[in-house]
Amino acid sequence: MAASWTERLLRNGRVGHLATCDSSLRPYVVPICYVFHDGVIYSAIDEKPKQTQPANLRRTVNIKSNPNVCVVVDHYEENWGKLKFIMIHGKAKLILSGREHQKAINQLQRKYPQYRAMNLRPRPIIKVSPIRSVAWRSEKRGKTNDL
């Protein structure tokens, strides 16, 4: 069975945007590298320079206090007849070790060659389990919920 356009967008997209909220519901959005695997989204807290330790990053603190998140992956072209996006509402949790942690690292390293040179093992992985999705593309004029 052929993958839907939304699944192809999620699998092939290179950058997503993760929206979290703190306990006071103040939003925070950050671009992420991610992989869509086994029906969930994984993103690493990688070794790129950050101003604080992984456990103190705003996105990780927010997830601990409020696991409700949103991930948006979009495709933009100057030809607006090819625009599309998928917005995934879900529950996030931090995975610190174990089999699923290693599986996510393997998938992320497969997708992003830059991660092959990083030691992701001691770092948290964000797991987003989708609850619902909204998708839109200009080619078919309308919203779908086909994830």
C-alpha cells in the first residue's frame, strides 16, 4: 500500500517545528531535526552548542511540566500551488536510555549524517506520540486527517 502524502511529508521532511508550553501556558517554538518511525516522532537533544544543559533547556523543562506539544512539518515553494503542511498534536516524553532510546538514535543517525559524528547516547530523546493531526495542501485544496 502506498504511503499517503502526509506520511511521505513526515518521513522526508528535514526540519520540523516543536511547540511546547510551560506550566503557565506560555508557548515556545523551536526548529528540530526529527524522524517519524513506528508512528511516533523522535527528536534528539544533540551536541550542537546550547546555552544550558539538556535537562535545563526550555523545551525539556516544558515537556516535564506540560507534555502537550505540537509538531509542524511543512513544504514551501515559490509556486504556491505546491504548499503543504501537517500539524501533529501529541503527548511528549523524554527518553533517557534503553532500547527505544537506542532505536531512535539509530533512526536519527540514518536520516541525518551529522548525527553519526555525535555521541547521542547520554542525551535525551524527545518522543512525541500523535493524538491527532491536521494536514493541508494547496494541490487538493483542503484539510485532511489521514495520518
